[in-house]
Amino acid sequence: MPARNILVINCGSSSIKFALVGEAQAQFPLSGIAERLGQPEAVLRWRRGDEKDCLAIPHAGHSAALAHLLPLVREASGGLLHGIGHRVVHGGEHFTAAQRIDAEVLEAIRAVAPLAPLHNPANLLGIEAAIEVYPDLPQVAVFDTAFHQTLPEHAYRYALPEVLYRDHGLRRYGFHGTSHHYVGQRAAELAGLPFEASNWLSAHLGNGCSTCAIVDGRSRDTSMGLTPLEGLVMGTRSGDVDPNLHSHLARTLGWDLARIERLLNHESGLLGLSGLSNDMRSLEQARADGHAGATLAIEVFCYRLAKSLAAMSCALPHLDGLIFTGGIGENSPLIRSKTVAHLRLLGLALDETANERCVRGTGGEIQATGHPRVLVVPTDEERQIALETLDLLDD
């Protein structure tokens, strides 16, 4: 059978990220983004090999953007496109694995949209637009939450009345599952261990951040919950706060729910602590220049990350290694070093020369000799989505 090509689509409310994944190619033949959709400034940007290009597509919506993308995909794939894999943020309890998309699957994605109101409606826009433009291709939904559907009940239930779980689905779901799954498999491969018989702590660190405990190839705990707000300090998200903060702000400042949600999701995290930026690169430079807010933001970020990883270790029978991934996890020796320094009780320590070497796509083991394994593993969510899409096409 000739190598197959899968188009991976990650659709937001005003953007479409895309990548053409060749089954037998290490690099993507085509990748890019259509952004500011629906606006006069709408533009399609793409990369083929070392060449970058762009096309103005004023006022284009999702379907129009995909129609403009179609000739590029045909050219890059040699006219051979075998399926489309869609990132869908929330699958609720309904989906424990990727699914071929049909009317029933679309309705189920729509039904759980209240659990991810910023994401699932946008994901549906991309799916419906792709079906319109590519009606004859198999389309597959790959869910951020699916990998975490193996959490035991004691890990996913909140200490709330049963009726709220039973009738309204209030429980911990977790996110970044596609990334945690991919880097867990890759770490096991690098360590020469079977994924199905190895145990990992995984830290996905970017503008959104989460940790995961992976036991024998399955997620057993994770830091995000009902929504992506729970857990770690993130770029603009607060992560864990006192659950009574909402009523305190309403009582003392007169804030309504929309104002409080904006605070916790868009004005907090690294940005709120530093008063400067949500970008870790900017904060590290500002810290080096003596900026107190940036210094505090980094200290809080690393301490809270270490606390979460220590908590995740409760789910492991033993530790085969700690994985750092995501934009910050793959590119910040400082964050890795400061985080591991808080985890002395797990026996972790770094070889700082190896740690400094792992940036800009370079991964590998960075632990000090004689200490438990620590790896930097570049994530590849697009490839994982393509692999799960191919698995379904093989059925």
C-alpha cells in the first residue's frame, strides 16, 4: 500500500490551523494557518519545505478558507489525500477514542458544547466546512479529552452531590490528551520500554499547561478538570484558586460572573503575576534584567508545577521518567531546572549541560548520572491526530 496523506485541522472561532501529514515523511509537506476569518484582514499563510507564502482572503469564512487551501493540499499531496483528522477539544464521557464523523457523532459533539463553549462550536465549524469542501473524504474527530477517559472514578469525581455528576456531567475531564499520549509513547520508545508497561509523569507547558500521570499506556490522573482552567499556572489562566474566590469578588468588588471569568481566563497566570507578559521568553529576559514581577511569576509557575507533578506521582506504581514538552517545556532550561529542584524527594536531578542543550526541537535525556530519567520530548499533536485517523481508516 502506498504511503497515505492526512490533512489535520485545528479550528478556532476565527482561525484554522492545518498540517498535511505524510505517513512516511518526517516533515510536514504543508502546514499553516488561516486567520482573522470573517474579517477584511483575513489571510491564509502556509509553509512548504523552506518556502513561506501567504494569500489575502478578505472576509473569507471557514468554508471559503478551506476552498482556498484545497489547491495547496492537492499540490503538496500529489493529488492523494486519504482523510481529514479534526482536533475536537471536548468529547465528554461519550468518546473514549477517535471517531469517524457521522451525523450521530456531530450531534454528540454539539451536545457537550456547554462544557467547552469557546472550543467545541468552533471545532464544529471546521468539521462542517471540511465536509462541505471535501464531501468524499473520510473525516475523523480526535478528542483532547479521550486519552483521560481511563481516569479511575476517585481521580475524576469532584466532592459534589451525586446528582450534579449524574444529570449534568460535572466531573474532571482533562485536556492536552493528544499531546500527553504522543510524548508518553515517544518517551517509552526512546527509553527502550514498552509503552503499555511503563510509567511516566508528563508536563505539557505552553500558554496552556497541564500535567499527567501515565500508567501502562493509560492516563490515570491529570491536572486540568471540567474546563482547561483547573490546575497549573498558565499564560493568562490562573489555574487553581480558592473555589470561593467568585463569591468573594462579587461581594467585595461587585463583579459579575462574566467579569470574574475574564479575570481568571485572560488576565491572570503569568500575565497577572508579572504585570508584563504571558510569554515565558519575555519573562525570562525581564527576570535577567531584574524585573521583580517576572521573577515572581517564574517562581510561582515552577513551584506550582512541581507541586502538581508530586501530586500526580500518587497515581504511579513506580517512576520510569519525567517528560517535559510543549513550547515552554521544550525550550526553557530555566523552567526545567527550577521545577526539578523542587522535586528532590522524588530523587530527580539534572545534568545542566544536557539540559541547556535541549532547545529548539532538540530533545533527549537530561537527568544527572544515577538519578531517575528526565526527558525533553518535542510534542507532535498533528502527527498523533493523523496516526489516530489512519488507525480508524484501517478498521
